[in-house]
Amino acid sequence: MLLAVLAAGVWSLYGTGVGPASLLAGREGAVRMLGGLVPPDISPELLGRLGTAALETVQISIASLILGAALGLPLAMLIAGNVEAPRWLSGLARMAATTLRSVHELLWALIFVAMVGLGPTAGVYAIGVHSAGVIAKLCSEQLEAVDSAPVEAMRLTGGSRIACALLGVVPQARANVVSQLLYQWECNIRSSIVVGFVGAGGIGEALGIALRLFRYQELATLICAVLVIVAAVDHISRMVRARVGAVSYAIPGSRRRSMQVTARRT
């Protein structure tokens, strides 16, 4: 098996031309582009447009997360084996989730741009539909990973399928489902930048224009803004994950407060 994996890796690298030679062949273009990024453009006009585009990117990511969760979470409930949905319904839900996530956001964006026109609306639909399939896949696995003992106890005492799912499965998986949704939000930020290249709004649209017009200093400013947005979203996600108990670490001060509360109760 190891030899087969190594052979496939070497075959793929050779077939795609990846290696030091390809990097050296493009060194002149890389040096020219990196040199053009300095210094970044910080003109008031650009910063004004950047602020509007950044807010639009955040709006696209949140709206697409809401749409994706509204579509993906019901599919996850139907797909999860321990929920025991009817087999035909579970199969249809699995097929729908696979179809949604198999099509890339860019292709969805092209479809929705043709339907609703250029702008952030197309980006929300494209990312939301794709993320629905991803949420359905990941959250169904979180639902299936819960402790089966409480669920079986509810079933033995006469609990219905819906009651066992809502009171036995969902409460155990709640923290991890929230963590998956937060991770999808981070992915939506990056996806909103990618779909902007085809006219779906946000910073991605400004990046595409700057790149096509060789405005490298403007491009550097936009890249810095993307890094700031991604870092801010990551920080917010870590804080929320710590609050809902989905991670092993805690935000600063939370452990001390927890110890104080425990001492007072004792």
C-alpha cells in the first residue's frame, strides 16, 4: 500500500510538472510582481472602497452561512444513521447533499450570476448552496458520533424517533455542530473572496479588477484587508467555541471565573 501511494504521488507530481524547475522558470515574474506590491496603496479613495467591499464580504459570509445551515442541518438530521429516518428519505437527503457540495462555488456563482445578475446576491446563493452540502456531511457525522447509550435508553422507554433525535442525539452533538458551523463561516469568508472574481461582489471582485489591471500596490492593500478579516473571524470563532465547550482550551479568564463559581457553590 505504501509503495502504491508513493508511486501515485510521484506520477502525479511528474504529470503536473511540479518541481524546482517550474519555480525557477517563473522567478522573474514572481520577483516583478512582489516588487510591485510595495508600498501598498493607502489612498483615501481606495480605503473608502475597501471598507465598503469588506463589509459586503462579511455580509455575504454570514448570509450564506444562514442559508447553508437552513438547508444543511435538516439534511444532516435525515442522513445521520442514529436518527433512523426512513431509508428512502435518508437516501434522497444524502444524494442531495452530495450534489450540492460536489459542484464548486465558482460554478454555482456562474449559474446564479446568470440568474440574478452581478453582485453579492449571487455570491450568497452560490456559497450558501455549496456550504449546505458540506454542513450536511460534517454535521451528520457529528450526530452519529454521540454516545448511543442515552438514545437507546429513550428508545427502550418508548421514545419516538423524533423524540430520541431531538432529546437524545442533538443535545450531545450541539457543541460540535456549533463548531462545524463556525468553521464553515471561516470557509465562507474565503469562498466569498474567490467567487468575487466572477462578479459576485465583495473584496474578491476588487481583487480581480486590481489583478487584471496590474495594480499591484492596490492588490497589496486588498490582500492585507483579507488577512485582517480572516484573522478577526478566526478569533471570534475561537471565543464562541470556548463558550459552548467545543474545544479543550478556554478564553483568558474563563478558567479563573469557573473556579470562583465552583468555590462559591461549594
